[in-house]
Amino acid sequence: MRYWRFLAIATMILCSRPAWSLDPLAPRSERGEGRVVVHTPQPDNAITITNTKSGASFSPKDRETISVPIGDYNLNVKMQDYSYQQNFHVAPTETSFLVVPGFGSLKVDSLHPTDQVAVTSEKTGQVVANFPAADTKILPRGHYDVKVDIPGMLPAVQKHVWVVTNTTRVVEVKK
């Protein structure tokens, strides 16, 4: 008698194993989907999520939660001068948070928005970016020297400006 009871319990456990992976509280319509949230350095970056099997693509905005079918996906983020790609998997009823690593933003708060900004890498000494002070520039994480050319005045120089991942560093130019 014990043998049959043990066999019946073992059979029920083995047969119900696939159901353990599903969230029992999620509605049936949501069990075939997962959610994706993408964090980028600037909210106006172009985000594309493509399903590797079907080729279906989604274009969410920065920090927007979207529902996608279960499967493998490719993330492509186009920033100002850079592009970032990553492969990831979406599981049922789970949220995948994707953060674009290694890029931050630099904004110069100058008296005149037309002042020219030259950003130089501390390691190599090469000019990394030139842009007007009114713009915000996406740069790889690291230390930079920032030079602002102000017409009629000496250039303002800020050394050892640290650009951090997914933040905007603001450099102020005062009289």
C-alpha cells in the first residue's frame, strides 16, 4: 500500500513540474510575455529591440516599460556618436532591466550658448568632442579636460572632469 501511495505522489510531483515555472497569480494572457525596461544616458537616444527568431522589432522610449513575447532579443541603442548592442533573454512574467553601461553625459553651463567646448581625454591628450555649450554631449565614462572658448576672453579650462555612467555632469563657467 505504501508503495502505491509513494508512486502516486512522485507521479503528481513530476507531472506538475512545468507549472512551477509560471507565476500562479499572473493572468493567463500575461504568462506568455515578459517586460523590458531600457535605461540610457539621454532620453532622446534611439532604442530598438529586435526578436532574434521572428525579426519583430520594438522601439520603446528611455525608461518605458513594454511587454514583449518570451524569447531571445537584441538591443541596439544609437547615441550621438556611439552605438551599443546587447543580446538578452525575456522570461515569462519577469521584467528585464537593461542599462547601457559605460556612457555618461557632459553639459556646459556657460554665459553664452554659442561658446565652443573642446573636450580632451586625460589619458591620451586627444580631443574627444567639440560642441556648442547649448548642447549636451554623450561621452564614454572617464576623466576629461574641458576647455570653453569664450569670445573676447581667455578660455575657461576645467581639468579632471569625471563623466560617470548614466548621469549628466554639469560644468559651470562663471565670470
